[in-house]
Amino acid sequence: MRLALIATTYERPDALTRVLETLARQSSAPDELLIADDGSGPETRAVVAGFAAGSAFPVRHLWREHQGFQPGRMRNRAIADARSEYLVLIDGDMLLHPDFVADHRRAARRGCYTQGTRVLLNGSATRHSLATGELPHLASSGLSGRRRLYAWHAPRVSRLVGRLANSLIAIKSCNQGLWRKDLLKVNGFDETLPGWGSADKELCARLENAGIARRSILFAAIAFHLYHGPADRSSHARNTAALAATRATGRVWCDHGIVTGAGRSCSN
């Protein structure tokens, strides 16, 4: 199975540098990396170029002019351009456990999409990781409560709690594994839902309407999310209403996604 990692980024080259360092230390490398860049400047371009120069796998930097927070648009372009059959989505400010890619490979199942967790770091832990490149550990002062639990890497336990995990882990596109053909079947992210809030849940609702089941991963595929300020939530109500409509109508296809939004047609 060929696996592509898709990382979205926008004007955070310090975080992206550390993310790419964790990617270089993976026990199982991806077959390709696509950086979905929503309009960053030359510093980010230099970070990607430097990593690509020493990478053992292909790296592509997909850039479009910034027109507001539109991660779905950039993910759609990466989905369209990917050459692998299985795609793992992350944010460009998430440090990856050394077995992150290997865990996603093991968890992949036909007819399912996988939902992983994110371990939210506080400001202190984020500053430490950015300064040193080190991943937090279970005793870190930056982890508490459920965040500490989510940082526990136990693949054997993970396989036993899959159904329970569905009720514990929220849907978030910052740590998901999906078959490319399933994403093409529903036309990817709906680009009429930009901004923060529920666009990822709306995509997964259409996948489930199409018969693609959710399979959550707990205690594996761990990613540490570096702290940043709160996102603009002005789109939340509209996107949540669209999610409710998708669930109510059972719709599968969105009209403004990979095909129309990315301006290209895709083959299976």
C-alpha cells in the first residue's frame, strides 16, 4: 500500500521545521509528502526545499495565494495531486510520534476511514519543543488529564479499544487516514465551507453516507499539536448548519470540491 502524508501549513515555518524533523525519524517512511501551503512566504518555501533536498521520498510543495483560512481547498488540491492510494492528513504544526506513519499503515482497512487523536500542548511545552525539537513525554508538565492519556503509545491496546474509541475521539482532519478513491467518490472537502469549524465533520458525514465506516485509533498514531491562539470562529454556525443538512439529507457528493474547486478532474 502506497501512503502519502498531506500536511497543511500557513506562515509557521518554525513549527513546520520541527514537524518535518519528526517525519524524518519515522520507523516507516511515507511514500510521498505533499505540503499543502495556503499562501506562505519565502521562509516556508526554504524550509520545504531544504527538507526535500535530503529526503528519501518525493516531496511536493503545493502553493496557492492566500485568500483567508481555507484548509479544505488546499487539502483538495493535494488529494487531486497525490499518487498514493492511502492518504494521511495532518496539520503543519503537529509533531509526530516515531511510529505515526507505521500505526496508520497498520490501522488502514478497506471500507473505513481512520480517525486519530491529537495531544494539545500548552504554551510552555510548545516553546520547549520548538526550541529543542524534542517530543513531550508522559511526565511532561505540558500534558495533563486526557492529554496525558492520549500520549500513551500502546498499539496492542489500541487494537482492543477501536469501537470504544469512536465514542471518545472527536472527528478532526488534523489526524486522519483515508483511501483516495473514497475521497474522490464524495468529491473531497466542500469548498463552500471555508474557515474554522465542522468542514471536516461534514466530509466524514458524506463518507459515512456513502457507506465508509469510521475507525478510530487510540494509543497509536499519536501527534502532538503545538499551541497557537484561538481560530476565528465566524464560520462555525454556517458550517455546523451544513453538517446538519448533510446528515439529514444523506448527501454524498458536494458540488464544489476536488473536481470543481481544484479546477481539475481526477481518476480513480
